[in-house]
Amino acid sequence: MDKVTISDLSQHEGKEVELRGWVYNTRSIGKIWFIILRDGTGLLQGVVVKGEASTDAFLLEQKLSQEDSVIITGLVKKEPRSVGGFELGIKDIIIINHVTEEYPISHKEHGADFLMTNRHLWLRSKRQNAIMRIRHQTVKAIRDFFDSNGFTLIDSPIFTSNAVEGTTTLFEVDYFERSAYLTQSGQLYQEAGATAFGKTYCFGPTFRAEKSKTRRHLTEFWMVEPEMAFVDIDENMTWAENLVGYIVSKVLENCKNEFDVLERDINILKHIVPPFPRITYDEAFEILKSNGSKFEYGNDFGAPDETILSQHFDKPLMIHRWPADIKAFYMKRDSNNNKLALGVDMIAPEGYGEIIGGGQREDNIETLVKRIRHHDLPLEPFKWYLDLRKYGSVPHSGFGLGLERTVAWLCGTRHIRETIPFPRTMTRLEP
């Protein structure tokens, strides 16, 4: 007898198979009762009929509990009305582990704090399962995009001796009688990679000690960061939009069932095809002003501002050429206006905010030294970074895409905590 998974049932129609999984739910109608099984690849309805199933299996109706682990055998039947389009005519059920206490997460509504405390169990639910599968396909699409476009994976370190985005959002740790920091970004090391390989990327966890409790923030999140030699800001924006367009196309192709579970309107996502609109910071400011916003020129955009801007476009919006004072020290200035930095943020539609931040890097060593000093940063930890400008400096650019924010937008979920298996926030370090 074939040992199969629910996702492979279409290849076994009319055959007796064995499945291993967990009881999701049961219900009965007279001399027939039903078991909904989950095995990590999907859900399946099994039909237990008196006379067709073994006597022991038929008598299990009142004994099975939610999340009992079981082995079931039966005949695969096509049934368009059932989840997945197939059902199992059950012959036998073997209980591997019987749950003796009431499962904490029932099919009723639960509060967010309760669900987060039981995150290790909440991952088993249909909704969370769907989100994690979309996250998986997003990660796969990202890697496939870069791997098929000549990029080399260069892993950036988690421990660093210097800040990237600013010293106020660093997690400091004791490191053998000296201080080290959890990385805010892998970008600086990718600049070293780009001068060695031309085009590189890293993909891993990053950490921000930002004291924010909004639905868009985590203290630990995943980011993919490509860096490219001989690339200016305009080509950088083309790479960014092509990456996002590729991600959307692949997730739409591979996650139809998951979007159905989430009741996500995928017609909105079908419009996400490059090119994307590009406007300057000044043009964005005028849009806000014309919409009655009290936004002050020279500030960074907050969530309400990003929402207003995104409502004017049905695709992700790229905002470039920002006031230099609010951008990082390594951002190159616009040759036509030294007060502007060649940075770019990509704002997702539907009010999901920034999903990409990047820009062209300063490639002149004297200018970069002045910037580091201007930001009151010590030169010594950046000596290796300055070497990249001393030996073979070239124009180069890159960006970072936040995985969780991107997945939140794709899924249409309102809180970023649902898009990572075990969220870390200001108030949560468990489970």
C-alpha cells in the first residue's frame, strides 16, 4: 500500500493508500461519520461508513480528540465538493498518540494575545498554515530570481562592530570583554561582495531595537539585500521592481489554495506587473499637501503618509531622491542637488507601507569619511568599509526587501506578527 501525502492524492485516485497526520475535526450523520485530517500538506475529508470501515475504526467516533496523531488507510475517491477535490473512504484508523486534555486552540474565536502565547500550536491552523506556505514560496521566488540573474549568495555576519542605520536601534551584546551588535543590515558586507563578484545578495535575519508597537514592526525580521557594482539608482530601481514583479507572479502561480483560505482578492495582485510608478520625494510631498496632509517637508514618511500615497496608485510606488539629512551616511548625493540623496523607498499598495529601501552608495572615500564624522561615528570600525573606496571604487547600488512586510501585503493580513513563525516584538520573547 502506498504511503502518501494529502497534496499527492490526485495521483492515487481509485487506489488504497495510507496517510499519516492529525485529527483536525470530526462530525457525524447517522451511520456515517467524517474525519478531517491534516498532514502538513493540506486537509482531507475521510468518510467512515459502517460495514466499509473496520469495526474498531467505526467505533472511534466518540474517542478521537482534536490533534490526535493517527495513521489512516482507505480508498481515494474524487469528490469536487470536498476540500482539495478528493476524499478518502476509510478502511482503518490507528491512533499513534491520543490527546487527553482539551486542545487549547479550538475552532472558536480567540484573542490575539492568547494566540501569540500559543503560537507554537497556532501554526497548525488553516490560516497560519496558508500564510507560512506563501512565505515559503516568497522566499523561494526571491532566491530563484537572484540565482537565475547572475547573483552570488554572500552571507553577511550577524555580529557586527558598527552601526548601519543608526546607533539608537542597535541591540548591544557582550562579546568576549568587548561590545558587539546584532546586525541591522547586511548591506555594508554586500558592498564588499559586489566589488569581488559584481552582483551579490544576502538573505537572513536582521535586528532593530526600535521602540515601536505598530502592526508593521518586529525586533527580528528577515531581509534580502542585493548589491550591484556599476549600477546607478535608476537601474537599481529596475532591479527592485523586477524582483517584486517576479515574486508576485510566482506566488500567484503556486499559492491559489492558500489565497482561497485567506479569502485574498488576487485580482489586485494580478495588476502588479513592472514597470512601477516612480516619483521624487518632492512630488510625493505635493501629493500629500494636495490631500490636506500636514506633513512637513524634510521628514520621513509615516504610516498615514505612505497610505495616502499608495492610494493614488494600483502598483507599488517608488519614491526617490530624498532630503539627504534623513538618509544614511553612505547614501550618494544627487549631482544636480547636493541636498538630495539618491535613495529610494518602495511603498506597497493597499496601505502596507515600505517594503523596500535602498539607493546608490557614496563611492568617494573623502566624501564618505566626512559623512561618517558628521554622524559622530568612529572611523576605526569602518576602516575595512573605506578600503572598498580606496581600492577599485565604482558606482554601486543596492536595496533591502523586508520579507515579513512583503508577505503581509501579499496575504492581505493586517498585522506583521502573522507572517513570521515566531514573532519577536518589544513585549514578546516567547514562545
